[in-house]
Amino acid sequence: MSRRRKRKEKPYELVEEELPVLERAVRTSEYDELLDDFVKSDLKTARVEYPGKSIKALMAALRSRIKKRDLNIKVAMRKSNLYLTKQ
């Protein structure tokens, strides 16, 4: 006598569907507003004061955002102060 197994119903279903387009949010940085204000200003050079941030961390973050946004701004450190200069 052969035993036939009854097919167990699967707990899932595969539904044919197109992959939706991924909508990516625009990533911004806390430094974008600072850079935008500098670009819009009439200043050629400005000292940046940002309490609570170390100068080295601030310099690295600003350089990163400037490069990412392809801005014509240079970041320089002189006598423990951070400066932005338009090119």
C-alpha cells in the first residue's frame, strides 16, 4: 500500500509585479546652511565660529561638503581659527 502525501498549502504567495522606482531623499548636512550663507554673502573670506565642534572635525566636515557639492571655496586654519575663502 503506497502512502500518498497530501500537499500542504504554502503560507505564502508569489505575485508578479514590477519593481517600484526608488525615491531617494536628498541628503543634506548640518553644514550646508553655513556654506550656503557664505556663498550668498558678499564676503571674500570669513572666520567660522562653531561652538561645540573641534576645529579639526569642523574643517574635515566642511571640506567634505565642499568637495561633494563642487563649491569654489577653500578651508584654511590659521592660529587655531578656521577660515572660508571664495576662489
